[in-house]
Amino acid sequence: MREITVNKEKPTVVKHTARIKSLLDEIIQEYREKIPPPSEAIFAQEKKILHKASDIFLKTEEDRSEKYSPPFLSLPLAHKMQNPASENR
């Protein structure tokens, strides 16, 4: 999450969960419009899995930041999340 590093913050579940969920929901919606899900049940399940993965990611980054201060905080992942079209280049 570029916003965290630009603001020289350390990732925390309490402070950053809402923002990462918001970004994830935006990306999910973009993909949903491009590739409609086969059913609402499948969409709901996949969305739940992605949100759980974001919870794990943020908690892992929070734990890691207690010992280390990464200069870019998984910047490649954040870049891919914000620019999904760049994966096909």
C-alpha cells in the first residue's frame, strides 16, 4: 500500500483494514464488470476468500513491520492490484 509508505506509517490492522478493504472492493467490482461471475454464490465465496487473504496480508505486514522497516511494503503487489492490466505486458 503505497499510501502507508508515502505517509511513513507502519501497517496496522486497526488503522488500515478499512482502506485495504475499500481498495479490494473497487478491484473486485472492476473485474466483476469485465468478467461476470458464473453465479452470485460463487462470486460471494470468491470475494470472501479475497477478503480473508487481505486480512492475512495486512496482519503479516503488521507483524513484519515490528521487526523491519521495509522501504516499499510489498509495492509490487500494490502496483499489480492498482494496475491489473500491467500483468499482461
